[in-house]
Amino acid sequence: MIDAASYHERHHDKLVATSPNGLASNFETQDGFQLEALIGTTGQAHVSDTTPCVEKSELAPPTSKPNGPDYKQELPAPNVRSTFWSSDAPLSS
């Protein structure tokens, strides 16, 4: 069995920090992604990641029409009930 630090070093990730008790490790990839792995006191595992900043780029226009309502105005606030999004009807198969 391979430990997390050995795995990440083998895959060219950099071990940034570990907790004194060894239950938390932080890694960073060469392209700026960060990963945190934690093992809780009763054995539960938690993994979180952070992505690097992205550069602004052009976005192509949609190639299909939306299948939801077209409000043709400002979108409703979250507390406004929509017959489409708030429907209790089962989805068609």
C-alpha cells in the first residue's frame, strides 16, 4: 500500500504541508491545482481541492435553445415561485 505523500510525489505533485499528527496533507500540482486530504479522528476522510485562476476567454454563443422559460426580463429572485422550476410533477421519461 502506498501512502498519499508517496503517491503525489510520484505523480510530480508537490507536498506543501502536513499536520503535526500526519492526519492532514496539502499538495500542489505543477499547474497550480491544490488538494487537501484530511483524516478525521474517527476515520472519516475529507478531500477538498482548489483550482488555479483562469484567463478570461471568448465564449461561443449557445448552439441550442434553452428548454426552460424565457423570462425576457431580469431573472426572478430565489424566493419567487416558478411554475417551471418549482413544479412537483414527476419528470417525463
